[in-house]
Amino acid sequence: MQKRKTIIRDISWLSFNNRVLQEAADETVPLKERIRFLGIFSNNLDEFFRVRVATLKRMTEVRSRSKARMHMEAQPESILQEIEEKVNLQQIEFERIWKEIQREMNKQNIFLVNEKKLNNQQQKFVLDYFNEEVRSYIIPLMIESIQTFPVLNDKSIYLACKLSRKDKSIPQRFALVSVPARHLSRFLILPSKTDEQHIILLEDVIRFCLPYIFSFFKYDQFSAHLIKLTRDAEIDLDSDISTSLIQQIEKGLKNRKKGKPVRFVFDKDIDIALLTYLVKRLGLSLKENLIPGGRIHNFKDFMNFPDSVFLKKSQRKKPFTHALLKNADSVTNVVFEKDVLLNFPYHSYDSVIDLLREAAIDPNVVSIKITCYRLASRSKVINALSNAVRNGKQVTVVLELRARFDEEANLMWKEELEDAGVKVLLGLPNQKVHAKLCLIKRRIHNITTHYGFVSTGNLNEKTALAYGDHCLLTSDRKIMADVNRIFTYLENPKTRKNLLGSCKTLMVCPTGMRRQLLSLINKEITNAQKKKAASITLKLNSISDEQLILKLEDAAKAGVEIKMLIRGIFCMYTENKKFQKPVHAISIVDEYLEHSRVMIFHNGGDEKVFISSADWMVRNIDHRVEAACPILEKGIKKEIIDIINIQLNDNIKARILDNELSNQYVNPRNKTKVRSQVETYNYLFNKKYS
């Protein structure tokens, strides 16, 4: 079989999720964090099945081979088979790690107990808790009596119950009980007379109370096992111009709840007659990814495992205010003096909020324009923008309704913003607006100036505590002129189509970035061919765009030094005898999520450095509005290069991205150990600014 030009995207993604699993297995990671990584792994896998596996299944059903080749260059059936094999192996490893973690918990006197291991005091406590907090959420479904089987929510877990009597005097019955984990904590800390910490899961609270729940039926034997259904989560948006985007998304959200099942996970100890009945009533078959699992499902909830039971608390350091802003009377005044680069989660996100708050009350500010993709549930950004309207400012928010799994929240934000008087734009018909931009217009004595920011991450103060991102606060005329062009285009997409292409400083998708990236790579190739120094350093979430990957391979063959930091999807073969210099590619998975995108081109010694919202994927480069911003200030340029070099030297949390994506850790050998996230914090905390 002929070797593919690039690694299969979905197989590469599974390799990334395996790196998350490695963190859970790492005994040097604090126990609470190991449990959290298991939760992240589980949540990632759920979304992978909802989106990617669902897409592959659609391809197999449509039998559109041309479409499959266009996206994958391989038959979707073979990819699905490989996914199944790898997921099964990862699931076995998951169960092994979870057992190991439970043993470590026990050593720390932390015990996860089930309904059969409660002492008398705990039994009373659980029953009281059930009656006071849980009972009102419990409405059992007697599924054999229901003609139309209920729609199971793909983000919920259910107890599949069998009710019977020892003397068999009445026929057994089946029932479903939804576990109300959306309304109540999944974890209940139990009273204990010793120094042991006992925790019971919500579903086990319900299991213990099954005799009370079903007392009406006079049964004396109960068994209950968890099941979970994962559905196709893609929202189809049709081209009917008479239907608004909002109506289409609202319809899509309703349809998502009834999406086709792509995975059915069940406790392997479930009664076989009950399992067979469920499979039949759900309209599933043996080919529908029926996955036997352990006693616990929806492990994503374990990301919120209670902190209080652990003696060792989190060592995570708190964000600090950027040195240039720490004692400043005004963030705005500093930004008019010089550019400021905020590096999250090390720097405090409060500086961004302060910039918006100042703009909201500044009598000289005329307008604020901003893009929003994923917002915090209690967004301080929205609060600042709403207050700006109350202070007489014109506020425009470009709100991307199609941010996957945030569609419902963004519909809510749309309503709240409009109620506050904000002008809300809903993106473009065939392009997601993914650029992270803010433009503030200020007028003093009829002289207009612009300032704001360009960021690699979402305007979300919650995720900024855990996501590694860069945000450039700037009043640079060239940068802000292009930001202004982008907003003018977004406000008038039909009449100002040419504006994106006329940007002179920013690289913008979908009009110019691909061409400009190819040009930048070609320049490095030309310099290498002339025996001049040539290098490309990339930090991205994902790289799967075949044209750009093959161009990087051309560069490596020409002798360009290539270094890459890729957190997630990585589809490039890095080992090739034709490469004049080995490609150095690593992935860092650690306490924080590496989310920033940075591109550095040697450029004959006058290095070009960009921060960007765009990954190197077809969807970003060709089908989204994205922006890559050059770093023009020399001190900030050096700061970014220093941070990237710290990360390239990581030999604690870095894995090598080889052709097999085997996730081998970088060997520290005799070198000084470097954990880049710790070193980056120290670098920024101790950095002096003139």
C-alpha cells in the first residue's frame, strides 16, 4: 500500500488524547490533577465521537468516495476500524490507571464507596440527602410501558434498572432513571468517625434508594447499571435564505438532541436481557459502537472531584499583573505609550477587563468593537460592554453563534447584549469568525485614535486561568488600521468584500494568509538554497493542511531548520531521509492547556514573529475569518522568542512527535531538567521592563 502524504487527522487526534492519558498515569502529577486528566480524556473522547466519528459514519452511509478522499484520502470504513482499535486499547489503559489512582487514594485515606459499603450512620445520611436534595429530580421511566422510547440525552447518564422479586410472584420489569448530575454534584462526601474520607457517587445514592423509589411495585430485588448514549452533534445549516441563522441554529440544537447514536457505552455487568432490550428499543445494532465499560461513565464530571478531601492542595501559582500595568493609573494610558503583551495564564486577565472598563467610562471613547467566540458563563467582558452602552458608547459585538457546543450560550448572550443596547452581528453565512480582535475608537479635539488588542485566545476570563495564550494590547496605527478594515468588512460583508484583501500588516484568512505563509516559507527555502541561515519555528494547536505540510517538507529538504510545538492534531511525517536537517517536533501537555499560535521566520536575520488565532487546518485557513498579527516592538518580539525557546527545551512534559506518534517523552539525559510552564512563569514573573 502506498504511504499517505500526511498522517490521518483522526488518528493523530487520538495520539494527542493519549498524551492526556499519559498525564493521568504520571505518578509525579498530584493525585487531584491525575483524576482531572482522566476527566479531560473522557470529555475529549465524547466530543470526538460526537463530531469526528459521526462525520465518518455519515461518509460511510452516503458512500461518497470522492468526498471521503477529499477530506481524508482514505476510506472512512478503514479509519473507523482503526479508531475503534485504538480507543479500545486506550480504554483498557484508562481502567488500569483509574484502579491505580484509587489505590493511591486509599493510601491517603480517601475512599470511593458504593451503596453496599455504607455503615449505619452513612446509610441514614444518604437517605436523608436523597429525600431532601435528589428525590425531586427522580422520575423513573417504566420503559416497557412506553410505546415510543424516550430520547436519551447524549450528555447524561442513566441507571438501567431491573426490578424483581425473590419468589418470582410478579414478573420482572425494566426501568430507566436519569442521574441528575447537571443539577447536583456527582460527589457526596459522607460522615466518618475516623480520619478517613468517604465519597459516594450520585448514582450510588440513587442505587441505595431504589427500594424507596419503586416501593409502589412491591419488588424486593433491584439491580442498576449505568448506560450512556453519544449522539451525532453536527448542526446542519441549510442554504434557505428565508430562514435566519438564529432559526437554523435553534432548529439544529433541537435536532442535535435527537442526533443519530454513534456510541452506546454500558456497564459490562448489566443484565443481558436488559441490555438486549435497550439495544432493540434504541434501534441500535452490533455495529453501532456498543462499548462495554466499567461501573462509572461520564468521567468528565471527575474534573470537578472535590478538592477538600486532599491533604495536598494545588500548587498552581496565581496569575500576576503585568509589570508595566501593576502600578499604572490607567491601562489605556500605558497602551498609548507602548505595546504590552499579556501572556495567560501567567498574567492576570483583569488587565483586559480593565481596558474595557476604562473605555466604558472614558468620555473621549466613541465606540468599542469586539469579536466574541466562547465567553465565560458569568462574563465580565459582557458586563463591561453593557456598561459602555449605558455610558453612551456605540458597542458592536461580532458574536459567532456557530462556536461548537457553545451555540446555546451564545444565543443567550445575543439576547442579553441586544437588551443592553449593543449592536450584535452574527458572523457570516459560510465563514466562522474566529479572529480575536478589539477596536476602541477615541476622539480628542476632533483627532481620532484607535487602540485595542489582538489575541490568540477567546475573550473568556475563566479559561484564561488555564489556557496558555498571548494577547497584544496596542495602539499601533498600522495594526489598528487593519483591525478597523476587518470590522468594517464584518459590518458590511456584501459591499466591502475587498477590505480583507487590502490588509497591509495583519495576515488575514480566508483571503491572504495561505498565500503569505507560502511566501514566507519559500523565502526560507531560497535562503537555505543560497547557504544562508534559514529557520521556521511554529507553535500551533493543530496542523493538518496538506499544502502547508508539503511546503514545510520542501523546506526541510532544502535545509531549512524547522522546529514545531504542536499540542493536538499533527499530520506531518517528521522523519525523512531527504530532509537535510531533522525536523524537531514536540507536544507539551501539562497543567495548562497550550493554546497560543506563534509563527517565527528567520527572514535573513530580521526575524518575523506573528501571533495568530488560526491553526494550520483547511477549516481555519480557507473557511474562517482569522488574523495573524506581526510583533513590531523589539522587546516583545524577544519576549515571545524567549518563551518559545523555553518550551522547545522542555524535557519533562514534552513528547516527541515522530512518524508513529508514539508519544515518547523527550529524554533529559544529563541536561538540566526544564518544565517549560514552570520556567515560563519564573521568566515572566522576574522580567524587568524599561
